[in-house]
Amino acid sequence: MSELGLRDLGTEDALVAFLRENGRLDQPGSTALYKRLQDAFRSAIRQDLLRPGEAIPGERELAQKLALSRVTVRRALKDLVEDSLLVQRHGARTSVAERVEKSLSGLSSFTEDMLARGLEPGVRWLSREQGPALSEECLALGLSPGTAVCRFRRLRTAGGIPMALENTVVPGAFLPEPDLVSESLYETLAQQGHLPVRALQRMRSDVASEEEAALLEVPVGSPILDIERRCFGEGGETVEFARSRYRGDSYDFLVELHR
């Protein structure tokens, strides 16, 4: 079934037809049926045929219409939920996980981005410390060797779902104690009179390491957006150097272009 056809119909029967055709569920093959059903769901989500927040048919209904056992359907959905492509909530139908859209035209914090989208930002502290700047940090922040800095490593969540790993360094001149930061670094920097007003950002694609996969709750080797950011204050001073690793399956970056 074509992408346009499924969108136009907008029915559960159209989804079932797409899953059956895309997953070759009526044909013999060496790949397990639950895996083929998973791959068909992934294709529907990737092609935006199943959109964020959209509910899918129940387990029993899918099993009946696809002529599969409920065990097969349950296994397929379970893995998709574990990969954060689907969301299961008590008393509600399983739905496609929401994706966060981040504009690259403005400077904002993770907390500000999540609140603006009606999502609850969260943080799990992995480490925070104070010490002399490393050579890479000196170059990025324009510091002399041995200058004191505060370092933060955090797992950022949205609605309880892991979204990004953040490694941040701030010169001690702008943030005297790492314990001053509770959740929002930018809020703390604003209180200290050093809110960033400009940033340079570099992005590249990568894959999740074993440690990152465990923290972000994705399979090893999953797509990752690696983002390096240097932020500057009103006087041009570098107030933050950050290296973030965003889940590629849950984050979209939006850029507006002009001629």
C-alpha cells in the first residue's frame, strides 16, 4: 500500500493491510513473525504513516486481523515499547511515542525546550565535580591550564523517557560551586548573572556505545546525534562548553532557511 493511500484512508484496516504487506506476514520466511511485524511497525513510524501520539489497535484485534497469535503480537509490541517507539499507559491504548522537535534558530536550555512542549523535564545526575580544566576544556573555554571548572554529567528525560546525555563544563569564575545547580543550568547561570546569549553548535551523527545504550534505553549501535556547543555571555566570554548525545529516534531538529 502506498504512503498516500494509508494516510488518506486513516483507518485501522489500512494500517493492518500495510503491516501485512510490508512485513510479508502471509509469506513463509526464516525471520520470526514477531520480528517481521516489528519491522513493519518501524517502517510505518519512520515513514510517518503512524504519527506521534496516534493510538494503534489492541493486541487482540491485531492478532485477529493479521491472523497471528497473541503471543506473537505481544512480543512484537513489547520490544517496540522497550525501544521507546511505542508507549503503553494503564487504562489507555498503546500509542506511538512523541518526538521532541528542537529549533536550531534560538538558544534555549533542555528544560525550556521540554516545558515549551508541555513535557515534564527531568534529570538524573551521573556526576558533578570541581577541578582543574583539562587541555581540551582550556582550548574550548579559552582558559589557562589549571583554571578551576565545574563539570556536570546528566541524563536528561522528558516525561520520564531518557532523551539525552549531557557533559557540561563551566568556568569556576561563572559558577563557584557545582552543587548550586539543581536541574536547570541556565537558570542557575542567570541567577549568577552569566546567562548565555549566543552559541556556536556543531552536530554530527554517531551510534550509541554500550554504556550510552544502557543509559538511554536503546539498543547498542542505535543512531545518536552528537552535539558540541560553546555558549558565550554578553561580553563575549565563553561561559559553557557542552557535549551532548541525543537519541536519534526521539529528537528532531528544525532549521528555518532563508535566501
